[in-house]
Amino acid sequence: MESFFLYSAVILTAIITVPAYRVIKGPTVFDRLIGTNAIATKTIVLICLIGFVFDRIGMFVDITLAYAILGFVGSLTIAKYFSSENTNFRYDD
């Protein structure tokens, strides 16, 4: 079972490169923000898998909860900044 979690962690690390491309080449700030949130979500799952591998899931769940709260607050802060600072991000059809 430990090898399953280890292989899942390796595959998940490879999957993180997809939203990383969106963060680097994103055409708008909001695409980059969504890519960053996707990376954070996958990182949370990766940290939990590492906790299962090391048989210390209780400690790693605490770490992931703190990471999730920081990511959420950071995303809200960035979104609030861009929504109040500049309203030219509207897409008109």
C-alpha cells in the first residue's frame, strides 16, 4: 500500500506542471491566480500522501490545514486588490 501512495505522489507531482504552465504563460492575472490555486490544491493532497507514506498523517493534516487557510486568504487578498484597484479587467463581448 505504501508503494501505491508513493507512485500517486510522483504522478501528482507530474500533474502539477500543467497549472504551472498556466501560471507562467497565463494571458491574464486571473488565469495566473486560478493556476496558483490549482497548484496549492494539488500540493495539499501531495502533503497528505507524504503523511501516509511516513505514517504521521495527524501531523501532516495539521500542516495541510494551515497551508489551505493561507492559500485561501492569499487568494482573497489578491482578488480584492485587483477588483478594487483596477476595474479594466471586464470582458466585453
